[in-house]
Amino acid sequence: MTDYEYRVLTFDRHTSKAQARQAVREHAEYGRWELSRTVIYEGGVRRMWLRRKIMRVQRTA
């Protein structure tokens, strides 16, 4: 079973689409995040959920 950790980015209505895209691109490139979900609310607030796999390392004693 794959476990994910999530990060939510919230942008107000004055943030352009290009600025929001750039923020997601930076998280994806440097933090290995991928876009999971996007919602645009009635007031123009944009919320994006990013996710990445949790890498579990098993230690040997």
C-alpha cells in the first residue's frame, strides 16, 4: 500500500493563474510533489492539493 503526504496551497483571487502554476511547478521540481486536486471556490480563491509518496526506509540491525 502506498502512503502519501499532502500539502495544500491556497491562492487568493488576486493571484494570477501563471503565478499559481509557477508555485506548483517549483514544488514539483524541487520537492517531488505532484498535483492531486484543484478547487476554485466561489469568491475566486484557488486551492491546490499536492501529494508525494512517503518513502519508508527499513533498517537492518
